[in-house]
Amino acid sequence: MPNARTRTVAAVAAMLVAAVTAGCKAEAATDGPPAGSTPSTAPTSSAPTTPSAPPSPTPSEAASESESESESAEPSEKPSPSPSTQTPAPKVLMAPGAKGEQVRELQARLAQIGWFDDKPTGTYGPVTTASVKGFQGKRGLPVTGSTDTVTWQRLLGMTTKPTRAELDGKDVNKPKAKLDPRCTKGRVMCISKTTRTLSWMIDGKVLSTMDVRFGSQYTPTREGVFNVGWKSRDHVSTIYDTPMPYAMFFSGGQAVHYSSDFAARGYNGASHGCVNVRDKGAIAALFDQVRTGDKVVVYW
């Protein structure tokens, strides 16, 4: 029967055999690998793993993603401007149907720059409406036919205060045309679209001035510096089959000539691009003075 020493040795041996067979090492639990050890990158098990669901974004991450999407995506529709940011429409001072002294002044001022070809009446009728529309259109203003504050201020800046004779239709005080610098040398027909006048000049001196009208917005009179190419006293248009007496051609088919329609209807009509003169005696005298090659300047 084994003694006590023999039993102790046998017990210790049994414990050693059990530890080697398990393949583990007892260590204290820590938050990281033991000092001096190299972590293995290989998986500890060959069994397939099931991927876990991606973590839900934190509130701050969700907000960041939402902002990123809103910056890159185009809005479905443009936001309407705030009423406070819209420019208010100019105040209407006179409109069709109005009557009074201010309307009479409006008509007299329009007459000064060739837009009203009638006697001032103080009544805002169809002729006045058409004149205001023409004035607005030539200056890039909204063509309404009503005289708002913008239209009125533009007209005041281009005209002078009408005299009593002008308000009564007995006289028209047309302001002198602001001469283009290109008109000051040589023999020139200096034509201003602003004042609707043609000034015949030689070496900077104005010898005569006459009323003119121009083409419509669809057949505009060209602007610039030209020369008289040829003259035709009794010319008839081959395109429109209309008389063009005392024609002085300066740009293709555009010419300065007398217009019986201008004489009859005034500024209610328009040419097909030519410069119409309504004073037959004035254009006849000008025709005799102008030579082929003389300069023509058309400007605002």
C-alpha cells in the first residue's frame, strides 16, 4: 500500500498532465494584450461568421449626412422671393381718360421732342397714349401708355417747362439737338434720334434743321457714320412701290427723303428704315445742297 509521500507525488503529476492537455494559461484579466506580446491577426476560429448589422448613426452623424445631401441636391423649385425684396412698381401719375393741366403739360413736352403731333387738349386720349408708348419704347421703359413717375422724370430731363403759347398749341419750343462730335467737321447731315431732327452742317455750323421720323422697331434706322452714296430726285421704292422724292441714300436701301405720309399722319406712323422728312420745301432745298460723298451721322 503506497505511503503518503507516494500519494503526494502522484497527485502533482496528475495536475501537470491535465494542464498541458487543456492548452491554456491562466492570466489576470486585462483591457489589452499582455506586455511584450504580439497580437495575432489570424482568426481564432475557422467557423463562418455572420456579419453584424451596421451601427445606427449617432444624432450628430445623421444631421451631418442630412446637411450634405441638402447641399448637393437641387431644390425641386425655386423659393419665391419675399414680398419685401420685390421692387415696387412706379406710381402712375396720369393714365388714359385723365384730364387737366398736367396732361396738357405732358402733351406740350412730348411735342417738344416730336412725340406729340397735335394741339395740347388736356385730355389723355388715344393720341396721347400712343405718344407715351412710343416715348417709353424708344427708351427701354415698360410700354404701358400710362405716365408713371419714371416716364415723367425722363421726359422732364429732356424738355423745358412749356410756355403758355405751347400749352395753347400756338408754338412748339423744341430743344436744340445735342450735336454728336462726329458732326463738327466737314459737310454733314447730323441726324438725332433723341430730338428727331436733321441738322445740315458745314464745318460745325448749323445751316438748317428739320423734323424727321425713323423706322419702326422691326425695321429700325441704322445708327453710325455713313456717306451719301447716290441721289434720286423722283425715286420710287422698288420694294414697297411708294414714292421717295428727294432721296439721298446713305446705307444700302436706307435714305433721307420726303414723306407725304409723315406730312399727313405725323409721328403716328414710321418708315421702313429710311429717315423721313415732312417739310417738302426744306428737303428740296437740302437735296440741292448735299453732294455725293457728304457725311451722314445717325445717333441718339
